Amino acid sequence: MLKTKEFVVKWLESMEIKDYEILSDLSVNVEGDVNLSHKELKEIPIQFNKVTENFYCNFNQLESLEFCPKVVGGNFWCSYNNLESLEFCPQVVRGSFFCNNNNLKSLEFCPQVVGGSFWCSKNNLKSLEFCPKEVRGSFFCNNNNLESLEFCPKVVGERFDCSKNKLESLDYISESVGDYIYTDFGYFKNYKDLRDFIDLENQRKNLGRL
């Protein structure tokens, strides 16, 4: 269907989106939240550009994030869909990024800095390659098929949860991780406790080789 300004206006009104600006290329800026959750959407039919607050497209049937906003001033939620890729997702998210409960096999295309927390739990991830370099809130990669934490964020401001994976070690977790680290090997209050555990395990392995 050829998109027209009339189509864009009608669709925005049907979604009860009111404080918006339609640009010359028919992309849309919105002041405030955009809530498209629980709409049985298989696609997002118009191009969003900037959303000043939160953007919700969770609990739908989306297989693609095409036409999602480029900039989200609050949180971005695309969880509980049928996504296998994060292509077209926002590259600027000043709040938290939720892509949990999808069919993701890769974190390619995700933003490299997230202002809040990053949730990629309950997907089909075997690797954290392409994940954000910096997560200022918490990082949740639990309930995946990870065998290694290589490529995990260099900075995590709060908790780090990598439990319920297939990890054989806790290597690669950065010392620039906030408190509360959840793993299948145990719970650690901070990086120092984790480091002590890793050192003890390495000592046991070395003794076992003697």
C-alpha cells in the first residue's frame, strides 16, 4: 500500500497517538509515549523517527523492527514477539532496552550504549557478540544458550545476570560491573567476590593437575 499523509494520520489516531509531528518524508516524531503493545501487530506500518519518552511494541507478532524509531528518549520494549534479528532497532535509547522473550540468535544491530538496563534474556543466543559496550543499568542475558561470556559489556552500572546458560567459566566479566552478579556457579555481591571465586577455582584446577 502506498503510504500517504492521510494514511499516517488515520493509523496514528487508531493507535491513540496524539502529540505527533509528521515530517516531509512521512516519518513521525512523537512527544511522549508510543504504546503499541498487545495490538496483534505483524508489522509497524509507518516510520517513526524520534519518540521523546517510551516506545512499546511488545506482546505482538512482529518478525521485524522495521519502521521503529531511530531515537527513543525513554525505554524501548520489543519483548514477546517473534523477532530473530534486531535490525532496524533504535540506535539511541536513553532508558532501558528490552528484547527478551524472542527468537534472537544474535545481538547484531543493537545500540552500543544503553542509558538504562539491557534485557536479552530468554532468547536463543549462543554468543554475546555485538552486545552493548556500556549498559548504565543492569545487564540480563540469563536463560539463553551461552557457552562463553566473551563480548559481554565492558561497563555495567548495576547487576549482571548470566544464570541459566551453558557456561563453563565466568571469564570475561569486567571489573567495571556494579554489585550483584548472578550465575549458575553462585551469587556474588560484587566483582571482588567473583574474582576470589575464580581464583579459588583456578587453584583447585591446578592442584588437580599435580
